[in-house]
Amino acid sequence: MPRRFPSGATQLSAFLLALAAASPAAAQAARQEAQRPAGAPFDLSVANIMRGELLTGRSPNELRWSEDGRWLYFRWRQPESRDTTTSLYRVAPGRRVPERLADSVADRLAPAVSGDWDAARRRRAYVRNGDVYVAEVGGRERRVTDTPVSERSTQLSGDGRTVFYVSGSNLFATPVEGGPIRQLTDLRAEPEPAKKDTVGQRGELEREQARLLEVIRDRIEEREHREALDSMRARVRPVYIGRNATVGSVDVSPTGRYVLVGVNDRVEEKQTLVPNFITESGYTEPLNVRSKVGDVQAGQRMALVDLATSRATWLQAEDKDRRVTLATAGWAPREDRAVLIGIPADFKERWLYTVGADAKLTTVDRLRDTAWVGGPAFFTAGWLPDGRVYFVSERTGWAHLYTVPAMGGEATPVTSGEWEVTDVQLAPDGRTFWLTTSETHRGERNLYAVSTNGGRRTRVTSQDGWNESVVSPDGRWVAVLHSTADRPADLFLMPNRAGARAERVTESTTAEFRSGPWIRPEVVTFQARDGQQVYARVYRPRELGAQPNGAAVLFVHGAGYLQNAHRGWSAPYFREYMFNHLLASRGYTVLDIDYRGSAGYGAAVRTGIYRHMGGKDLSDHVDGVRWLVANEGVDPKRVGLYGGSYGGFITLMGLFTEPDVFRSGAALRSVTDWAHYNHPYTARILNQPQDDPEAYRRSSPIYFAEGLRGDLLIAHGMVDTNVHFQDVVRLAQRLIELGKTNWEMAVYPVEDHSFVRPDSWTDEYRRVLELFERTLPAGAPAR
């Protein structure tokens, strides 16, 4: 029977039925809740908690300030709303009641809040419904284009008088106050083939026509004269980017003289087809999704184009032996010099370059990692008003902020220590950095202010938990999405000064959710076998009013590089947070580990899985079991584990290679063979399968399936475009050939990698619960 807890008021049945009509995917869950009597105790059951945001509510997102700082705009859905989608809201600092904007206003206003500003920050250019607009701060809006094609990539000149935009594959410009539209580039695949002289009988006819008839000679002379004039008058000359290439990015310099053009080379990679069986047509319709790791990969080249001469210079990265992808991080505020980021094909280095009108790259920083470069805020780089470049780097093993002269030299640290900078905002005056860091605790985030010259930091936010902050353009106010482990994020506003009080703006959770038994699981640490401190969340049965039954379940978060054992709300895994409560309420002690490869703990932990996934990340879980046995009274023979995606992969590796530790496990949407996953993720960690086959074999569960002794549940969406259904089909065939009988597979015909329908979530987690209830209680059948 599901465990029940005292409850407050519930949502109205009529509201939930309206939700069902608006969202067919939520119909079953809404009907179920509509039948729940008012005032009933909280229903801690699989079906109830798998309603997802219909139960918890939806947190605000997409926070954006107006340029004058008078309004904060955000998207939100009030918990009592009948809409299943979010709406645009705004709130003024000092007020607590947000104002919902009409859809017509939101459609007009939303793009205008997030466009590109001029240097004086008085005008903003943006695209709405495919056309270009420019708006004044607090003033009128001008429509710049009205065309049937969709424009994109708007930019304003430094003085705000000219707006640039991309239409098709080319750059255009026009005065904001009105005037002619000018095409600035003519990017083409390849030159037109030269006209060949006609030969044979047809050639003789052409020549005879010109010899015989004066009118034909006049036409030829007129055409050649016109072509010569057109060539002389042409302001824009063609730039040829290659036959199999497309324009990826276009960035104009502050003076409007130069443009950096990023070009993506198309390659002949073999795409994987994912069959879609449940279709309107009644026919199976395959989805063409992605290639597999190690297949030929596209890169991005970059050219500097002088718009005055149409001369293009292809930029040459430092390493001539490896293909280097270049990306623009931004132009200097008042000069034609840009900062670029270069990443080679093997992901083991990152270069920061500056480039000026001479098209010569100057290296200002080089980061190398024998595993792969990365970390939080990895692509953060920009300019200070005095011409210095700032960037985030793991050069000390922890992600920190640095500055360096634009022409190279010694980098100066702005921050340091065994903690991470995860977000950087530069004040409009260029004198202050607003940083989000983990220096108070690995599982917390807070906002700090520090001079761009470094020195003492001032902590701004003071609420315990997780704080994601956005400072207003005038620097006076901070919008904070604040959460704790037991409460989803809500919006707070506070003055931008230390010790200021944060005022709540939204209440996003439903009354039903607030009536639940939610705890803040303790964040504990234990020592792994190699001495590394491992962080974990622990859910204890006694905290849920239950007696421990001596068994334990380990939840394994997905994504690999993700932090889940922190003091904030687990947005990616909020259903699992509630499911862990259900398990604890039935006597299971639950441990949620930030294993090797997780985010939040520096480069050594991030790269601890290099060339061996299923190595230290799995042994961290084995060591976690030993901690549970020693500290929580867990029976070492009654331990299960479950997780999705990377968590499903670890579950498989646990059951296949540590059968004496894990009695049973549920592997959801799991990678079973890394040679079948995508290139950008996998090649960083395991190199390429053709170059490092050993890394793939020792990291892929399918090669260890003969070790299965415990009970295994495999669950997978059949329309998974991330980890393809083919992955578990191949594993199933392997288990059949090995004669394994203690496994089962549940398939979900309409679900992608992340499920959508509450009935699918419910079915999946009902099976997970039944697996543990069958295999982990005292007296359950042995392996």
C-alpha cells in the first residue's frame, strides 16, 4: 500500500480536468487527481509523484532585465494556472506581485528584452517573427525589415546608427533611422565555371551566326560591355567558402569594417535511423538522427572579411597537424580586434587567440589536459574596457577567472582556491565582475562581487542552498532563483549589496506538493579507496517516519558531468528525489552519489573517468555501499541500484562486474556500448574507437554481460534519439545468447530519451519499485 502523509488543501478537480483537456499527455494523471477527495493525506505513490510538474509546479526561468532596470521579465506558470505552458511575467524591484503580460504583448516584448545592444546601451536590435526590429530604451520600436524570409543574427554598430543582420547566408546593413539596405557579403560555394567555347557542329553554327548577322554581333558586344561594367561597379565581390560548406556564424566588428565568418564543412557521415512505430500514418517512419563516435566529423573554419574590399583571409590556427575548430567569443568594445576560442579535434587543448585587421592570430592563453579540456564556464571569455581579455580556466585544477593583455603575456588570476567559478557577469562599466561560485560549500552557489583587478570579494547572496543570480544593468538589483533540496527554485529580488534581504516574488509549488513529507537529505562525504572525498545525499527511513529494513538502494544520476549531491533542488531529477522518499518511507536507506566524473569538484574529479568509464565512477558506488554498511546498518547482501542514461550505464556495469555487491538493479535508457554513442561526448572521454579500442571494450557493459547474477530490469524508450533503442536491443541479444534468465525488458513505444507522458513514467517506476520489493527484503530469494 502507498504510504500516506497528512495533507493541506488540494487543487480543484475542475482545474485538473481542464489540464487534461489542454495536455493529452497529462490526462491520466489529471483524472486521477480529480478523483482525490479534498483534504486527503498526501499520496506518496508512484502514480502520484510521476505526475511531475503537475504535482510540483514549474519554477520561473529565462530571467531578463530591461535595460533601465525598471522591470525584470521572466517566464512562469502559476501553480493554479490552467495553462500547461509558461507565460511572460514582469515585476518591478521593490514589488512582490508579478504581472502577467497578455500574449500579444509578450509576443512583441519577449524578443526585445534579449537583443543586441549598441555600445552606449541605448538601442537594442532583435528579430521578431523573422523580421528585424530596433527599439530605444523606454521608447519607440522601429521595424527594419518586412520580408518573406527569416532574418537572424542582429547586431548594432558601436554608435548604434547601423543595424546588421544575416539573411540567407549573407550579411546586410541598413541605417536605423531609415535608408537603403546594403548587401555586405557575397558568400558562395564555389566559382562559376568558366564559359567553354562550343565545339563541333553547334560551335560552327554559333560562329557562322556572328559572321553573317550584324544584330548577333551587336548583342555579343553589348553583353560583354555590360559584364565589364558590372565587374567594375561591383561593391561586393564573391567570397568562396567551399562546395560542401555552410555559413555558421557572422560577427561584425564595432566599426563595421570587418566581419568574422564561421564556416561549417559538411561531411559524409553515416546517420543512424531511429524507427518511429506509433505514427499518424500507420506506417513506420524512421528518424534520421546522428552519427556514431569516431565517424568523420565536421569542423568550423573562420575567415576575416574586409567589407571595404571584400577580401577574405582564412585564419590559420596554431596547430597545423590537427583540425582546430574556431569560435568567436566577442569583439573588443571600441576596436577591430576579436577574441577567439580554438579547440582541436582531440579536445585536449584550448587556445585563446586575439585577431585584428591583419588576420594574424595572437595566442593569449593555452590550456592543455592529458584527458580533455572542459569545466564550468569553459567557453567564458570577453573584453574589459581597458583592452584586457578575461577568461575562465582550469589551469590550477579548479575553474577560476583570469585576465591577460590583448597581445599576450602573463595571465593574472582574479580568483583562486579549491572551489569553482561557475558563472561570470561583467558590469556595464567594466569595473566589477559578478561571480557565482561554490566557495561556501561544494553543494552551494552564491553571488559575489569583485573588482576586475582582483582583490577582496564581497558575498551578495546569503540564503542557504542554490542561488542562480542575474544582476540588473544598473547594478542596483539582483534577481535570484533560489532553491533548497526540498523546495524547487522560486524568484527573489534583493538590492545588490551584502546582507540585503531577498524578497520572494513567486510561489511556484502546488499546495499538494507543499503538504508532502519532503526532507532535506543530509549531504555527507566518505573516502574512496584512492583517498578522494566523495559527496553524497542520504535519505534515511527514520526521517520519513519508517523503520529501516536493513536494505539500501543507490540512485545514480545521469549525464556523467552533472552535480546532484548538493543543497539545492535537483531540477533534472526531481521525480527521482520524490521516488527516493517513497523508497525511504518503505524502509530502504537511499544514497545518491556524486561519483567520479561529476561536476562541481574540480578537474581531477571531472576527468577521473578518462579511458575507463565504469572504473572509478563505479568503484565510488562500491565504496558508498561499504560506507552504508559501516555507518547506516545496511546488510551488504541487500543492495540495489538504479539510474537513467549514464546512471543506467553504471547500473549495468555494477550488476555485470560487481555481482557480489549489487543484488538487483534497474537500468533506464542506458548506454550499453560506447562505440554506438555520439562523438562530442564520447571522444572526449574515451578517444576514438579506432584509435583506442581498449578504452571502449573495458568501458562498455555489453562486453561484461556474462557476469550478471542478480536481477536486472532494462527500460528504454523506442524513439530515443539520444541513446538509441538499438543499444539495448543488442544487449538483449547478448543476454539471450549467454542464456541469462534473470532479466526483463520494458519498452515504451512513444518515448524519447526523456519521457513525457505520466503514464510512461508511472509504468517504468512501478517496475523499478516492484524489482526492489521482490529482491531486497529480508528473506528474498538469493541470486
